[in-house]
Amino acid sequence: MGDETPSYRLACPRRLAYGVGHVLNDLCASMWFSYLLVFFHYVLSFSNNMAGFLMLLGQIVDAVATPLVGFESDRTSGFCGYTKRKSWHMLGKKFNSSSFLKNMNKSNKQTKQKRIRHK
């Protein structure tokens, strides 16, 4: 009787925008994973099994970390002067940026070393 939760309906354009964003996010992720396999195999010279294992390990870590971060973001009120969602978004952005820069920097050094060895 009084236990009904209010229903929130999104307008059709907003629902369409969320759907398009979700599809683009999945396309971006699949492109990144495809690139990462090639990077592991040809640049870092990992075997096919090792490259696949690292991809699987990343997916497992993501599956465990996502609910934990969601739980913590619900519990905290925010940090660094941001709201609770924005603070976690900024923290993730910082970690992602640093990992991308580290990976790309390492690949450039190793590529240069391979070129020097082959000359």
C-alpha cells in the first residue's frame, strides 16, 4: 500500500542518448582490447597464451573492483572538494591516465631498443 517506490521515467531523447553512449563505450572497450592484444604480442613480445591470460586477469580484476568501488562511492560523501560521484570519477581518471602514460612510455623505450638491436 504505502510501500510503492516512485517510478521515474526518462524522456525518449535522453534514453536514446544513454543507449548510444553505452554502445560507443562498448565499441571503445573492444577497440582497446584488440589493440592491447597486438601490443602485448608484437611490442612486448608476450606469447599468445600470456597476452590472453593478462587480458583475462584484467577482466577478473574489473569484475571484482567495480562493485567494490560502487559500494565505497555510495558510503563516502566525497573527497578533494568534489561530490561523492565526481570524486571517484576523478580518482579513476587519474589512475587510468597514469597507467596509459606508463604503458605508452614503456612501449616507446622498448621499440627504440629493438630498433637499435636490429641495426
